[in-house]
Amino acid sequence: MSWMRRPAWWSVLLTVAGVLVFVRLGVWQLHRAEYKDELLRRYAAAAGAPVQDFAVAVANVVENVYPRVRVQGHYLIDRLYLLDNPKHDDMGGVEVFAPFRPDHQDKLLLVDLGFLPGNGSDKAPQLSPLPTSPQTLHGLYQPPPGKGFEMGGNALAQQAQWPKTSIYLDLGQVAADLHASLYPRVLALDADPVAIYVRVHTLDLSSMPPARHRAYAFQWFTFAVVVAVMFVVLHGAKRRPNKNKS
């Protein structure tokens, strides 16, 4: 006697289609994880790359490439922005951004000064004044921090005093707040042992890091196995009772 009943054609079709879809989704998630890993490797390698002139780098910017640049200009010292959701300090703190006007350029460059740890209280950390003299900055020209839905709308437009604080950094909102054009990326400054800021920059993949893609891949592969097992269980031959058994 066969161990399996003959299934209907539509049940075979649905099972095969389901398994193929789930496997395809799992493979796609693995490819996304590999892609994100490659981005992280490129970002890590960029920190030790030769310095390029800022004007040359911006004129030849390539997606998913993070040039290390040198730029000269002046800070807008009275226009600081505090990003209030950094994830690398348990005691609280802010990521500090300052507008910078590069020499001979008509746009402003938003500079990531680094992370300023908190003191365990609800008060904002004490900020040091920025230099008023011409500056030569070095750092990675990289995409801005990820943004999301901010309850209450544009927080910057609702604040009249500086520095201004927000839980997301939207370059469009910053540009409108400054009444100026901004470069589409920010400058993450190189580490400086004498600076009060912590400058351990990473590529912002917090919304979907490689590990999460792999977790989703495992989930989709599990669904494929479950569909196949259910097909076998539902079409297994029923055992007939033994009439000779007393």
C-alpha cells in the first residue's frame, strides 16, 4: 500500500508555488545581507583612504562610495543642531551638527562634529564654542543619518533658540531652517584625540542591518519547509484498522 494518497493537481500546484516563492524570498534576503556587508566593508576601508579635495569629490560622487575629503571654510558658529537619538550611549547624549560654508562654494555643508555623551541627567550636554577662524576639515563625505516619521511635524521650525534639537535629521528641514542650499551628504569628521566629541562613525543601517536580513531569510526558508511538510502530512495515506485484531 502506498504511503501517500494521490493529491489533487491544484494542491500540488499551490504547494510548489508556495515553496518556490518562500525560497526565492529567502535567497533575496541573503543577497541583501551580502550587499549590506559589502557596504560596511567599503565604509570601513574609506576611513584609511587618501584624502581628496572636497570640490573634486562632490563633482564625481558615486553612490555607495564614501570619499575621505579635505575642505576649507568657516563654521556658522551660532547654528548648531543636536540629534537626540544616538544609540551608542546608555547615559544619553547628542550627535552635534554644524553648518559649514566651504570656500568658493554657494552651498552649505552640514558637519557631523561627533557624539557628545550626557551626564546622566535630562539636561543637554555642555557645548564648546566653535572656532571663528578659517578651518581645514577632514572626514568622510557620507549620507546623512536615517530619518523617519516625527510626531508633531517639523521640530526645527517650532524652535526659536539655538541649538535646535530633533530626533531625526532631515536635510530638507535643515536647509529650510537655514534659508540656504545644502549638500546632499554630511561630513563626518575624522577622530581627534583632543576633541570633546566621540567620533566613532558607522554607516547607518540600523533600520535593516545584515543580521536582520539573514533572520528574515531563515524565516522564509522555514515557511518553505512548513509548506512541504504540511503537504506530506495532509496527503499521507490513512491507516486502515486491522480486522483480524481481536
